[in-house]
Amino acid sequence: MFIHFFYTLREYGLEVSLDEWLCLMDALDRGLAGNSLREFYYLCRNVLVKRESDYDKFDMAFAAFFQSIRPVDELPEELWDWLNQGELERELEDMPEWAKEFDFDTLQKMFRERLEEQKEKHDGGNYWVGTGGTSPFGHGGYNPAGIRVGGAGRHRSAVQIAEERNFRDFRQDNELDTRQFQMAFRKLRQFSTRVDTAKTELDIDETIDATCENAGLLRLVYEKPRKNTVKLLLLMDAGGSMYQHSELCSRLFQALHDSTHLKDLKIYYFHNCVYDYLYTDPSCASGRWIETEWVLRNLDSDYKVILVGDAAMSSYELLSRGGNLDWYVYNKEPGIDWLKKLERHYKNIVWLNPIKKERWGYAWGSRTIALVRDVFPMYELTLDGLDAAIQKLLSR
């Protein structure tokens, strides 16, 4: 009966296998979810979700699929207030005449009728939804065949729990904070012993071999320590349409600026597209620049390059001479040609785009986004996107 739920989970990106699904069906056959949608929610999550980063996808799928289910315990807030104000506890020694046993369907029907009739708080009695008393509906009283409403047993419904999306920060495709940037950039490492430094690190294997050859007398052998050889050139778009992404880009800059594991880090700025000059600060002010040709001459092809920008601009800014006219310097070569120069010079180069990937095809500037994607591998500026970009930078 839940086959459509299975496909809904798949639609929301959850990798649910048939083995896991059959395991869930077996758990349901064994009654592990009881008759509660909330217990079914937790059972499904425990069986089907393999990573914390998928909890939010599961919540979204669950809420979408079971949205129309209205549990009987979803009551008006006013009624919850009545029920939670002072409980009248009393014990009945003898079973009164009114205490009859009802089947569950009958109880539900009676419960709905009471909700339609009741207009005020009620304590005690044997008819209304209230506290104390002997009514089949409420809490703090006694009825052998009633429905508990309120009190310590009150819980949110499964759909309400799912709709809260308490795990949205665990998602792998979320935008990044500074710490997440730092953790991601730690993967940007390529170690080598071919560095100009003293041999200060003990080589255990060579020490054992040398000691054996020395008739058991200890002979220590040292090796050059392995150092990260990655050199990074970061080029960031500043101003214009990038203002709305400035906070995110600032976190990225801060994470890299505080990094100590890179062999070298160079950071320059551009507006919309790279032209004859790269700027030394994000204001892109006149005179605060260096020639792009100087960068190409002095930063060798071993540098790994990350360009950060939305790639959204007017077509003439990318394709025409003078497209940079409003930014102090007339460019004799179109911006697209400068991008291609970068691509030809650097072996490992990627573009990170803060615009959501699903919008690249229809957002303003979609034409220039497509043209830039033809030059560079482009990745969304999320944790998954950054991981993929770093893998691309480290590939040979």
C-alpha cells in the first residue's frame, strides 16, 4: 500500500534500495510502527535513511506524501489550553453505569461530535472533552475505554515533525558557512617529499633496515617531511549582481584566507568577467590592479585556479571589445578570449557559481552562464559542488 511513498522518496533524491524497502515492510508486518503515523515516521527514517545529510530530504518527502493525513489528535489550540490547565486527578473504586466499552470507530465518531458541540473548557463530568471526570475523552480522569487527549501524552504529529525540517543544516547541498568551507578546502592537498627542506622526519621502515644491516645497533634514518604542494589562485567576481551573494563569498574568502595548509595562495578580483586587469581588492577601484598578462607570466601552470562568480552579465560584456568600458579600462579583447587564455594556461581550473544549478538555464544571464560553462567546468557553490570542484582540481 506504500508503493507510491517509495517512489516519492526516490523523487526527493533518497537512494532507497529494494532490500531496505523489504526490511521496512517486514517491520510493519511485525507491528513495529503500531497504529501511529508518528511511529511509522521514525521507523521509516531509521530503516531507510543512511546518512544524516539525507534526513532533510526524508522529511520533505514524508511531509509531501502524508500532508493530507489529519490525525485524530490534531485539535484546536484553544482546546489544548483547556486540557493543559490543572488536571483533576481522582480514582474511582467502582465502575459506574455510564462506563461502557465502545469499539474504536464508535469512539472516533463520538469524539468528532463532541468537538463540534463543545465551545468552552470543561473539568469533570462524563460527557465533554476535559480533565478529570469520567468522560471517554480527555485526561486526568478515568474511563476504561476512552481516548486520551492532552496531558503528558500530547505529541506533535509526524507531519508536523517532518515539516519542521530540523535537519536542513545537515544537507550536503546547503550553502556553506565559514567552518564548512574550511573543512572542504582541507581536502585540497597533494603531498610530496620533493621539497627544499631539511630531513627532519623519522623514516621508520628505513631505520629498521639500516639497523638490521648495522648488526642490530640502532641507526636512525630521516626523510624530508611530506608537504602540501598545492598552490591556489582564487579569482572572485565583485559588485553588480554579486552583491546578493556577498555574504557567502565573504565566508569563502575568510576560510581560504585563514588556511595554513596551502603552499601558496593568491587572491584577485574582477567584475563580471576577466579583462586586461585583475583587481587587488573587492572594490575594483581604478589603479588597484595588476595586469592579467603579468599573472599569466608569473603564476605558472601548476597553480590550481578557482573562479567564483554568477557568470550572469550582458552578452556584450562577455563577447565584445569594450565590454568593460564602464570599468575604467577599454578592453581590446573580448572577455571570453581572456577566459580562454586562463583555461589554456592552467591545467586545473574550475568555476563556482552561487546561483542554484537548477536556475542556470533560465536565470537572468543564462546565455552568458552557458558560454562560460563551455570554457570551464562549473559547479554550484554548495558543499557537494565544492567537493566535486576540489576533486576536479586534484585530478591529473
